[in-house]
Amino acid sequence: MVFSNTQQEQLKEVIDTLLTDVFYSVLLGLDGENSIGNTQQTYKIYDEVGYLISNCGELEASDYQYFHGGKYESSTFASDF
């Protein structure tokens, strides 16, 4: 498929919005604020060394700021089509 420049930009915006919402929903699920599949439960999140990153319910506010409050720089991860 060949897209015009306008269509490419529109597609990038749609994909960016889609991925932002999916990643935010998964993080809410890990935080216990949303279900993943049909299950809603709480998780503790650890880094690769074993240090506790988040106990249940601590990520929602910072997640929202990152994904919906302007802290996320979509141009950093923009791909070329």
C-alpha cells in the first residue's frame, strides 16, 4: 500500500494513540486498578535485581501523567513507514 504524507501522519497518530491506551491499560492492570483479561488482581513489581519498584496501587498517578499528561515524547519512539 502506498500512503500520501497526510495519510502516513494520520496513521502514525492512530497507532500512537492505540499503543498509548494499550500500554496504559496494561500498567493499570499491573497496578491492580484494571483487569488484564478477565482477572483483576494486585501485583508487586520488582526490577531485574529484585528491588521493589511498586507495591499495589502506586503507579496509577504517575502512569497517567506519563501517558496522558504530556510527559511521554511520542517523537522519541516514532518509526518511519
